[in-house]
Amino acid sequence: MRSVLSITLINLRLLLSDKSAFFWMLGMPVAFTFVLGIAFSGGDADTVDPDEMRYALTVADLDEGPGSDELLKRIEELDEIDIIMLAGPDAGREARRLVEEGERSSALVIPPDLSLSLETARTGSLTFHRNPDRLNPHATLKALDRVVARMNVEAMAFEGAAAAHAELWGEPSGPAAERLRSHVETFVENAWGDPPLQVSAERLGRGEVSDGPAMGFQHSSPAITLMYVLLNGLMLSGMLVEERRLRTLSRLYTAPVGRARIVTANFVWRFVVALGQSAILLAIGGLVFRVDWGDSPVGIALVMASFAASVAGLSVLLGTLARTTKQAHSASLVVALSMSGLGGLWWPLEVTPPAYQAVGHLIPTGWAMDAMHNLVSRGCSLSGVMPQVWVLVAFAAAFTAAASFSFRAE
């Protein structure tokens, strides 16, 4: 045990003496967390109001009458929508094609009989095309629903007012009907801004397991933490190659220090480094980026510890198999970036096809990110991440056993 501790302390001292290591272990992860957090949230989640974001809406007006003019006027008054008009007799089909092929995110097709439908109080139907691979159509459709709902209320209110006028004083004449319509629109406009009855919504708890993960810094902070713990942990494999090249390991055998102790010591100090790095990055995520790490600190600790163990085991394995330092570093970079992309650290696995998700769960990062989403986005307790923790422990055991089996001193 003393020899394991001695080897661990020596390697930790060597690593801490390298000032550039702090930049790669802490500086770069914080910078990437900020960049991806802004990218995934469309801006700083604490300062950007979703109501201030603008979306493009392609419109094919097949009516070109007073009804569609009024509708377009109402849409243009919205703060969040910019209209892109399509002209020509084939505008409707063109709008559908643009959305279907992904060139536009959404399109509104106004039917040719909209004005007639509004004048005769018949039911009309607008067609809204949306591309499911784009995020903004949902916000655009909600904005359109507000416009259509208000126009429907105005139409029903006018119909009721006209019926009451007919009951009391007879059918309203043309000028009277126009004045009545104007009064109705003014009344609805005033009531729309300050309705007499409102619903106050309060969300309690967190999302279900089936819900998609939270984005912004809630995704980028844990994802980048895992990525750089993995990347820096694997890059440490080169130190084991150097020890073989300098015959440090051969001299340890004369101590005598057996294979098991050398592998254990190399595993332990890499595990300590990964655990320390993750603890600092998690603290920065909470203090700087205001990440809510969930309600189970024990769960967070176990997930990061089991992931750090799998990284340490894989680092020792790569250091054992590589023949040169350059080879170790190249392999570490390829493995770390591949695991990050496939394991859901660059984008959530939940938004990828089933085959992609299956591949992502063949590697530790997929399980670690699932656990972090369960804790951070869905508020799971410790029991909700124990399956992932045990899988990560199994990865750590398999990597370490393979490293011990293939270990050589020279």
C-alpha cells in the first residue's frame, strides 16, 4: 500500500508542476461551457427573453383580398415574426416544397376563399406547414394561434352584437354594421390586453424521464465537464509510455513492486485527478453559469466518481497498449472526441435516431450523460441514476482488468 501511495503522490506532484495543465483542465472547459451554453440556449438563458426572439414565416397568399390583408396586417404587428411572401399561382405548392425539403422552417398558406369565408361567417381553414427538424415553427405557430384566436373572438362577438341589435332594433344597416364592428374590435382589443380571467401557471417538480433534457448551460456544463475529464484523463496515458521509455517501470520491479501495484497506483492517481477536475468544474458550473445540479448531491458525486474511474482505467489501458508518446496522444484524442460525439456530449442523444442512441450506449459517455440529464433536467433521486453508475463501474473494472492483463514494463 505504501508503494501505491508513493507512486500516486509522485505523479500528482509532477502533474501539478506543469502550469499549462491547469489551462487545459480548467480554462478550456470553462470557455467551451460558455460558448456551447450560449449556442444551445440561443443566448444567455438568464437574460434573453423568448418573446424577444424573431422567426421567419413564409407566406403564400392565395386570397389577396381584404380578409388576407387583415390577417397579414395582424401578423406583421407581432414582434416575433418576419414575413417572407411568395408570389405566383404556384405559391402554395412552392411553400410546401420549401418546408418539406428543409429550405424553410415553416410556411403559411392562405386559401383563396378566406375573405369570402369571413364575410359570410363560414368556416375557413389556414394551412401551416412545419419542418419537425427545426425548432422555431413551434413558437411561430403559437404566435399565429394568438392572431387567429383574436380574429375568431372578434367575429363571434360581432355576430352576437349584430344578433342582439336585430332583436332590439332590427337588422343593422351598412353604416350601423360598420360602427358596430368597429366598437367590437375596440372592445376585444382592450379586453385582449387585460382579460377579466387569467390562468396563473406554476410548474412544480421537474420533467419526466421521457421528457427531453434541459438545454443551455444545463446541458453544456455537465457535457463539457465530462468531455474534458475524459480528454485530459486519456492524454495522461502518454506519461505511462514515457515511464516505459525511460525504464522507470523496470526499476520499480527491483523494489520490488509488482504489476498489480503499478497498475493500481497509475489508476489511483488518474482517478484522483479526474475527480478533482470534475469537482472544480461542477462548482464553476453552479457558481458562474447558475446550473441547477438537481436534488441529489450524492447522485452527482457517484456519477462523477464512477465516470472518473472508467476514464482512469481507460487511460491506463491506452498507456499500456501505446508504443510511443505520440501514438498515445493521438489515440487519446481520437477516442475522447469520438466518445464525446457519440455519447451525447455535443448534442443530446435524445434528439438522435435510435441506431445512434444504441451506439452511444456502448461507451461510458452515453451512460454518464444519461445520468447527468436525469439528475439535472429531470430531478431524479439517487435511485434514478444507480443503473448508469453500475454500468460505469463495470466499464472501469473492464478497462482496468484489460490494462493489468496487457501491462508491460518495457
